[in-house]
Amino acid sequence: MHINFQLILLLSVTMTHHLTLAQTCNERQLPGPTLVDMCGESGMLMSFLDSFVRKNEKISGICERVTPIETPDPEYDYIVVGGGAAGSVVAARLSEISHWKVLLLEAGDDEPASAQIPSFTTDIEGSSLEWGYLTTNESHACLSTNASCKYAAAKALGGCTVHNGMIYLRGNPTDYNNWVAMGNEGWTWDEVKPFFLKVEDNGEIDRVGRFWHATGGPLFVERSRYQPPFTDSILRAAEEAGFGVSEDLNGDETTGFAIVQTTSKNGVRRSSATSYLRPIRNRENLHISLNTTVTRVIIEDGKAVGVEYFKNDEFKTVRALREVILSAGNVKSPHILLLSGIGPKEHLESMGITVVKDLPGVGSNYHDHPYFMLSFTINENDVYDNDWAVAAEYLAFQTGPLSSYGIAGAIAHIASTATTPDYPDIQIFSAGYQADCAPGEIGALRSTGRRTVTLSALYLHPKSRGRISLASNDPFESPLIWGNFLSEPSDVVGILEGINIVLKLTNSNTLRSHNMTLSMSILEACRGYTFATTEYWKCALHQAVKPVGHGTGSCKMGPKHDAMAVVDHKLRVRGIKGLRVADTSIMPQIITGNTASPTMMIGERVSEFIKESSGLSSESRMGVVPTK
Ligand SMILES: Cc1cc2nc3c(=O)[nH]c(=O)nc-3n(C[C@H](O)[C@H](O)[C@H](O)COP(=O)(O)OP(=O)(O)OC[C@H]3O[C@@H](n4cnc5c(N)ncnc54)[C@H](O)[C@@H]3O)c2cc1C
Ligand SMILES: *[C@@H]1O[C@H](CO)[C@@H](O)[C@H](O)[C@H]1NC(C)=O
Ligand SMILES: *[C@@H]1O[C@H](CO)[C@@H](O)[C@H](O)[C@H]1NC(C)=O
Ligand SMILES: *[C@@H]1O[C@H](CO)[C@@H](O)[C@H](O)[C@H]1NC(C)=O
Ligand SMILES: *[C@@H]1O[C@H](CO)[C@@H](O)[C@H](O)[C@H]1NC(C)=O
């Protein structure tokens, strides 16, 4: 290791932060994975950075963390299952009513400090924070990985907002109007927009404007504080190739390339739990129990009266006097319903589960955004984007390459010929220049080859539908997850159009001046086709397309006449009293964008529905921004 001036700077930064930390939180342990766990043995930089980030209040928020309870009380008014994108919102909003006693049960632990650094996003995605789900039984996608796709989902307070790409997109107004056309009253864009605004605290309100955006909500959003110069080349190429550049894909111009906003504040990730739960950590009527896995809902006389959970090697139960809200995500919410006897009758019987309510739609309608990644080399040395100087800058100021996610902020929404110009169906996202695992030395090379960047083509309006079903009645055995991706030919066509957009972009003079060259190994199964022809890409899609992590639809909302609907428009489980589902699983059709903030909107909506139905006056229901 080279002891150099950067190291000395780093140490001095740490010393100052040590002094500013309150004694009590200084002692506090935060869970892993650490940067060393994620990066492996890659030199001293990672272990230094990890321990300094933990001790840095501005980054780890170590003094503002929630204090979980060890053992829940015997009963609560409301029980929220899962503290992810939606569940954190629901727990915070319901506990605003001081005479309601609320319990939040989360299977995972608190957020690791390492997850707070934006540039480590893909590393934390692949870490031990994952549930480790795999899809099975694919016939049209993921064929190169044994007909099985990775299904990314985080097990931690904050759910997938702890390891996701932080991209802040809210979907297209048409998405929500379509939900209403399917029979779901109350979900038009005009009706959901106030709830998006309620979530939001926009750090750039002057740039994005108050028609589409708001300040004062719990979720801070901003543009990354650092953009690699290559991002600018992508935007210039977009102008040149005729795709256009949008100032704000959440605003008037819903198509074109843009630098999107991210769910971060001053260069540090903001999960749903950070945003909604940390500010109210002293609220006495909210209990949070971590490492607590709910195994079923207890139903008596057609009403949910509590849940069974597993914690510290023991099964226990807790009663709910009013309602149980499942926010366990697209895999676990249907899983818990099935384990509780709510689902397709024959399937439950074949698994030896007593049928409580025959609800054929539980687990069906599962879908996600499928995408295909194209890799390119450019004429630059393959230098590590992280080093001692970069790390020191981040620790001191939360600026520079570690405060961003490389070129991943550059995203396009484009309408293919299959849709209308105001309802884009293709997303292009970028990756490269990520300041993550690195040995430390300035100028160190990752390889002797050229630098790689990737552009991915994602289809926003997939028609393929899969299913989540039980593998057994053991609550700890993962359910069978069948994505059935690319079974609908229009999904294949959509991604092919996306590939053409990427190639048109990279053929621009701007990107050609970087000598941007397609660089992908030819897939064994596609050797029969000429590389980079449409026939080749078609073959390659079935081999290598993946779901992006926006799993949706497995407990869909729908009207009474839709036999496959699981919840109604107020997110109440059909035929069971006192039980709602609120997370991505209720979306009848996936939205045109990334799904985290729409899921937080769903959390806001259900909280309002619950407050309404409890007979509280509209003044006392008025959501106040969570403060102490
Ligand atoms: C790799 C990846 C990248 C993504 N990138 C983006 C992005 O850039 N922008 C964006 O908007 N969206 C992104 N998303 C999607 C977004 O994060 C998710 O759609 C969103 O978090 C889903 O919210 P949820 O509340 O439905 O579930 P989750 O956030 O998954 O929360 C569910 C919670 O329930 C807990 N739980 C599960 N089972 C139980 C149980 N039995 N008992 C107790 N607790 C349980 C889980 O541990 C988890 O904390 C990404 C997702 C992934 C996976
Ligand atoms: C491939 O999948 C099948 C069925 O899902 C499984 O039995 C087999 O072990 C898998 N093989 C590998 C190499 O993962
Ligand atoms: C959760 O479980 C892990 C592993 O057993 C343990 O190290 C950690 O302290 C637990 N966290 C809480 C909040 O109970
Ligand atoms: C497996 O796929 C077939 C069609 O390819 C489908 O009919 C079947 O239901 C799937 N099985 C599961 C368990 O999802
Ligand atoms: C452009 O990139 C290709 C592929 O890496 C390389 O073979 C070629 O020499 C490069 N040309 C220039 C001018 O750098």
C-alpha cells in the first residue's frame, strides 16, 4: 500500500468526524454487508472507506437510525408487514394518528452504511442483502442461464429502495388513466398526482417547476452532484440522432434523453425508510421489529385478526384490532396470502393448505420490464473511477464520483411505432464510469484494454404475464416464480426497436468520435446467425434478456366482475375483512418508468383510504410531514 497525501487527508477527515459524533451513536453497530464484503480483497481503500462511512453521520445517519423493539406487544391497532418502498410510508402515515398503535414487521435488518453511497449501487444489488430469488420454468428468456432469471429484491428496512438504482420517475399519466379504464375508480392521474406531490421534496424546484413537482414531502430528490463528461456526449448524440433532450421526463416532455433525478440528498441515498421512518423514530405509538418474518395472516370468521411471525428461532403471533396491511413486495405478499389459505382453491388444496378464501388471481399477472444490455468500448484507458482522492472528497463533502452512479443518470424514454408519441414504450439506460470497488492508487488500471460502457434497451409496456405459486406449504421455501418473459412477440419487437435506438445513437458523429464500438462476445446458441443482424438479436434476446427488478402485478387491483382481481380499488383483499395489500403487486399493469416512487404513492393512497374508512374527520386525516 502507498501511504501518500490522500491517505493523510482521509485520516484527517475521519478525525474531525469522530469529534462531531455524539458518544452514544458512535458505539452503535450497523449491519453489513460492508464494502469489503461486496468488493472482496481489493486493497486497503475499501476497508478504510467502509469504516469512515459508518462513522460519518452525514453519510450513515448513524445518530438518526430507528430503534427497533425486541419483542412486539400482544396486540396493535394496525400491523404492517414489510418495511419497503410502500410499508415504510404506511407505517409512518398510520402512526400520525397518535391513538393508533402501529406495528411494522420487517424480515431484514437496518440499512448497511455501505448502501448509502450512490456509486456502489450495483455492488449492493448483488450483495447478501438479496433475498436470492430465481425464476424458473422460462421458455422464452434467460435461456443462457438455464431458463432461470435472477429476481432482484432486497431484504432490509427500506426494501428495494436500499439497493435500487435510485432513479426518480413516476410513470406516465396514461398509465394511471388505464388503471381506471380497467375498472379501478379513483386512480386517474389527476387523483394520484397529489399523492406523488405529497411524497416529494424536490431539491431543484426552480428548475423543474411547481406544476409537476413539490417541496416539503419526506422524499428528497435531486440530480446527482457529479456527471462524468461522457454523460454530456450521450446528450449531444441524442440531439444529433434526433431523439431530443428533455429537461424533465416527469414533466412536460415525457420523451427524449435526460439526466434524471435520483432519490438521494446531498450525495447520499435516501431510502423510503430513511425518508419516512428516521424523522419519526421517537414516536411512541409505532413499534418496529426487525429480523421478523411473517409466515401467515390469522383469519377468524372472514376477518384478519393478526399475523404469525418467526423471530429469534421462534414462531409467535400478534393480534391486529383493526387491520393488517401486506407490503411485503411482489413475491412475498402473494406468498403470504397463499400460506394463509387465500388463493386458487385447487392449488391450495394440492399443497395441503386449508382454503380460507378461493381467490384465483393470487400470484397471477406477474410481470416486469424486460431489458437487454449492449456493451461498447470507447477509446479511453480502463482506469478505476474510485481512488484515495475521490474517497477523501466524498467523505469530506459528499461530492464527486462517489456521489453519483457514473453515467447511469442518462436515461431516455422513446415512443416506438406501437404507441402514441406521448406514451413512450422504450427506455434506454446507461452504465459506466462507476466509482466503486478499487485498489486506491490514483490512475490504477482495471484492465489493459479499453474502457467499457453499456446501454440497455428496456421495454416499458410488456404484455407477457407469469405467475407466483407455492413450491410447498413451508413458509421458508421460496415460492415458484415463473416470469414467462418474452412469451408475447410484441415484447420482443419492443426490445428490438430499443436496440435499434441504441445503435442509431452510437452511430452519431459525437459517439463515433469516442470510437464507441460494440463489444460483446457472440452467444454460443446464436452462432448460426450473423452477429448484430436482427436475426442475431432475436436469438440473443431469448438467451440474455432479464427482468430489471420492477416485479409487479401478482395481487392485482380490479373490479368485482374481474375474477382475477385480488384487491379492490381501496386495496382491500376481496372477501376478507381487515386485510389490504399495498405494494407493487397491486398494480394491474406496470407503469411507464421505474417503480419505487409509484409504490410510495400507493403507500400514501392506502394510508388515506384507511384513515377515511376509520371515520376520522378530514382535518385529522391531513397528512403532516413526519416530524417529531
Ligand atoms: C435491482 C433493482 C433496481 C431498481 N432500480 C430502481 C430505480 O432506479 N428506480 C425506481 O423507481 N425503482 C427501482 N427499482 C424498483 C423498486 O425499488 C421496487 O419496485 C420497490 O422497492 C418495490 O416496493 P415494494 O414496497 O413493493 O417492495 P420492497 O421495496 O421489496 O419491500 C418489501 C419489504 O418486505 C419485506 N418482507 C418480505 N417478506 C416479508 C415477510 N414475510 N415478513 C416481513 N417482511 C417481509 C422485505 O424484506 C422488504 O423490505 C429497482 C429494483 C431493483 C430490485
Ligand atoms: C437447471 O434447471 C433445472 C430445473 O430448474 C435444475 O434441475 C438444474 O439443476 C439446473 N442446472 C444448473 C446447472 O443450474
Ligand atoms: C438481526 O440478525 C442478525 C443475524 O442474526 C444479527 O446480527 C442482528 O443483530 C439482528 N438485528 C436486530 C436488529 O435484531
Ligand atoms: C411452466 O410453464 C408452462 C408453460 O410454459 C405453464 O403452463 C406452467 O404453468 C408453468 N409452471 C409454473 C409452476 O409456473
Ligand atoms: C477503435 O476501437 C477498436 C476496438 O476497440 C480498435 O480496434 C481501434 O483501434 C480503435 N480505433 C482508434 C482510432 O482508436
